[in-house]
Amino acid sequence: MHELELRHLRVIIAVADAGSLSKAAVQLGVSQPALTAQLQRLERRVGGMLFARSGTGVVPTDLGSYVLSSARVVLSDVDDLMAGIKQRTQAVTVAGTIRVGGLPGLIVPLFATSIAERLGGTEVALEIDPSPTDLVRKVADGKIDFAILEESPGFRTPMPAQVHSRVMLSAPIFVALAESHRLADVGDLELRDLAEESWVLPPIAEVPEQLALVRACAGSGFTPRIKYEVSDTTTTRALVQAGAVTLAKPVAREGGGLVIRAIVGTPLRMEVVLIWNEESTLAGAIESAPASLLSAYSQLSDTNPLFAAWWDANKDSPAEAAGRR
């Protein structure tokens, strides 16, 4: 008889708990024929039938009942073992290295430096990833301890049950345009003032900025003309200098031929979301993380006058500023 593996035991338990091959196949994410063939191979391994067909599905045979009861004990012990390993490896992380993830930009290294100082000089590893979905997955899988997301209200990245999130800032999104642009000297812009402009934005597949802009523009009675879909900031800056316009993050730096302008009524906002795995034992780091992230943003309050003014007015409660105009 060939040895059984843990995955085999999980299949046997799934079939028994579901009571039918079709239901178990759905739970396991495989087709029913594939599950039937797998179960037949398992029965050849053990040398006897594990399940008998009934009028309503399948029921364990005597052999199947014996294997099933032992499988539950084995898997319970394995789960306890893995939980203990996870607890011990994560506990070591506090005294060793904190892993911080986020989008490209200044905020991740500033946050990492701040939290390292608050934890007494703990080493910090950075994980830069342009995909919010991938960052969430890495937190859920325990590959990184914290991640910083920049989200559009109404278009939040889905979170698995074990990933905890906290909105740290809800700041206005601005518009960037060339200092030679016809609207550069207008001051605060009405969104409808930009109805005829050519926009440059990241692809929808990367971040939902386009969707947020389209929704906001619909409220002003027009559809924005998104002419360019560009990911990197260098190309975006060149296109804006040539006459296009783009959305600017709260901490976007003014200068180099570009100006940052506010939109009347603040129809677009960026939520800065701190996420971590709620099963983590990094108690000290979790307690320090929110203050560390706000400290990082305070260091960027001079990137443009609009964010400087907003930060000065809202620094004591930046996440609650969504209701203010």
C-alpha cells in the first residue's frame, strides 16, 4: 500500500462532510469526474472502498469511517503544529525584522524608518509592489507584516477575513497641470472646467483612479477624455508638461514645470489604508504602526501648499476629514 498524504486526508474529510461527490467537488474547486478519479486512486492505495453510494449521495464504509476518524485527528494535530510554528516565527519578527509593503513612492521608506525608531531600532525590510491586490495577498499569506494602500472611496480592494484594515487619512486629490496651461492661473478649479482636457491616468487594471474620476465627472455632467494610460510617473510628468492633465496625490510635489490645483467641492479623495494580519502576534509593532504612518505623512506636508494647508487643518484627525469641505 502506498502512503497517504495530508492532501488525501483532506479530500476524504471533504467528501464525508459534504455527503456527495458533487458538493465536495465544488468545495475543493475541482470537477466531479476529477474528484471521482482521485477517490478511486485513494481506494486503490488503501486497498478497499472508502465510500458507498446511497440514494442521497455517499456514506463512509466501515473502512472509510476508520480512515475518516483517524484523518480528523491527524489534521487537527497538524493544524495545531502549524499554528504553533506561525506564532513562534512571528513573535521572533518583532525582535528581528518588520516587513513593510506598499506602492512606489516616498511614504513606505518613511513609514519604515519611523516604525523602526519607535521599536528601538528594529530592522525593516521593504516590499514595493504597484498592485494593491498583491499587497493584500502578501499580508494574508504572512509574507509581509504591514502594507500601506492608497484607495479611492467606493473602490476599495477586497480584504480576506484575516486581514485587518484601518483608514489613516482621507485627503483630497488634486489636479496637476503645466504651469503654462490655460487654467494654471485660475486657482481652484471646477471639475467641469476640465471637460475638454486630455487626461493621463494609470490603467484601470492597476488602480481604480479612472473609475473614480469618471464617477465624479458624471456628477458634473460630462465624461472625461482619457487619452493616455500610463503607469510610470516620468512619462506622466512629460505628458502633463506637454499639455495633458492628471490627478495628483495629496503629497504630489509641485515644481519642475507643474502646478497643483484643488478641485472645488473636493469630489475626489484618497484614503490611506494601513493593513495587517489580525492573527499576527506583532503586538508592539501593531500598536506603533498608526502613529508611525502619520509621522511619515507629516514629513511630506511641504510637498505642495495645498497639502500643507490641509495637513495643518486636519493633522489631529486626518481619517475623519472625509466629512469636511
